[in-house]
Amino acid sequence: MAMQTAKYEIITDYIKKKISDGLLKDGDKVPSENALTNKFGVSRDTVRRGFKALEMEGVLVSKRGSGTFVRIRKGFSSDRIAVVTTYLENYIFPKIIMGIEASLSGKGFSMQLSFTNNQFEREKEVLTDILNKEDVAGIIMEPVKSALPNPNLDIYEAIREKGIPILFINTYYKETDIPHVALNDEAMAYMATKYLIGKGHKRIGAILKMDDGQGHLRFSGYRRAMYEIGEKNPSDYVVWYDTGDEGGSDMFDGHLMKRLQGCSAVFCYNDKVAREYINYLKGLGVNVPDDVSIISMDDSDLSRYGDVKITSCPHPMAELGRVAAENLIKLIDNPKFDATKEFITEVKERGSVKEYNRG
């Protein structure tokens, strides 16, 4: 028995030294059973005994189908990450979630997925459950209606006081200092509007979401570009909508659409809105891009289907998810880590924008 104990301690001592020397870090995958068997000339059973001993000490965590990982986090008994998005439908969300899951599983974490339907009440339920159970190591959260006053900010702070880090994705609440990983919405909207200006358009309208912080930031970028060409009142050409309007038959209300009359181009909040607006215009006998040019955000599958392929500014989707997961893990290890990251991409040209011919 003593001999067997000495054998598996070869494995435990080796891994502990790798960790203390910084060669194996929190979340890193340790060498496989085969690699350690060959390195030390011991049996697979001996290696497993070593792994098991380190798991009992809280140094390692084993993931079926993934391998064994370093687990030296202090104060967290769970290796699960709560991922909470507004929706799970087939738009940009599946690719974001895939990016998150791939990064988390590669670091030995599992994912607990929930969604809020972009409702404060559901957000409260999810957050309260997390607060009461205290069974996650961290939270990746897409805020609900981030442009509106949030009644759940006290729950967010209570969670953080418990030592559970939170990272926002896609948008954030200005009232908090919680870090976020998102598009730089202001810069991207500025880029999209400048693209239309570069095509000769000056009377440019916009359709933007008013209960989402992204909509306000995109308005800021749109407005900045319009100011640069001497437009003093760009807000006169903006149609605002909220979550409750999405997909409704009256989303493009005739009265509101008057704001876009005379506009040779329109910047749309995202590809979903752009596609619906193109269909609306088609019903009126208005052709895109011959009569009106359209540009939007996200470069989702919706931009590539249909009679008109939409020029769009790409959302990094899977990359955003990957970075969010990696930054949250770093935040778990170091609460002072600056986990905020904003992406800037380039316009993806398709067929919904044409040069404006004033003649």
C-alpha cells in the first residue's frame, strides 16, 4: 500500500509543482493519462489515483469527454457559469452561445443557460434564483431593455457582494460599473452612416430601438456622421420603436414612416428590422436599392437571404462569446481584471446600397 501511495504521489507532486511554477494555470487542461503513464512509467490506475487525490483537494476538476483541468479558485465550490440571454431564437444568439460554450468547456467549466424574453420580471426571477442558490462561479448576462431604468440593480449588487462576478454581453447598464463585451455601437453606426454618405447620400434616415442602450449608442454614431455633413436636425429623420413593436403588423406605422419620406437611404438597427422594412417597401412598390438604399447591423443569416442581399456591419457573434467567456474566467481569478472589450468590424457590402444619382 505504501508503495502504491508513493507512486500516485509522483503524479500529485508533479502537477502541484507545475501549478506553483506557473506552468499550469487556473482552467488549463492537465496532461492526459496516457502522457503521464508514458512519462513516469506508471500504470493508468496510478495516474487516476493521483487525479482523484487532487480532485478531492480541490486542485483539479474532471470533465467527462473533455479531460481534467486545474481548479485552484478560492471561494467557489462550483465550476458552472450562468449564461443569461434575452432570447434563444435563431438570430445572432446561437452563435454567441456556441462561442461561450466552446471557451468554457475548454477551460473545464460547464454552462447553465437561461433566457429572459427581454422582460424585467423574468430577469428578476433568474437573478434571484442565482443569488439564493450561490451555485455558480460567475455570470455572463445580456441586460434587459438597457436604455430603461432597471428595477433589478439591487439584485445585481447583492450577487456581486457574494463574490460572484458578472460580465455583460452586447450592451450594459450605465448605472453600474459591471464590465461588458460588446460591439462599439457608436463607432459602428458612425461607420455605417459614413458608408452611405460616401455613396453620395445626404438625406439619410434611421430606424432605431429606443428601449435598448444599443439603439441610443447607434443614434449617437448616426447623429455624429450627419452633423459632419451639415445636417442640423438628424433626429427629424429617425423612427424609434421598442421591443413590443417587433414583428407587429403596425411596426412601420404610416405616421412614423413620414419621417423617412425623401430619404435616399436608411440605416436600420439590425438585419431583422432591415429585412422587415425591405418587405414593407416592396409592398408599397418601392424598390431597394434603386429607390432607397438600406444598411444595417449584425451581418446575420437574414442579410444573405431574400431577393435583396443586405449590406451590413458584422457582429462578431462567436468571437464575442469566446472573449466574454475568457474574460469572465480571468475576472474570477482576478476581480481587478479589466474585462471590458468592444469590437469594431468592417462594412460587409452586398446589394442593398447603390450610389446616389442626384440627376
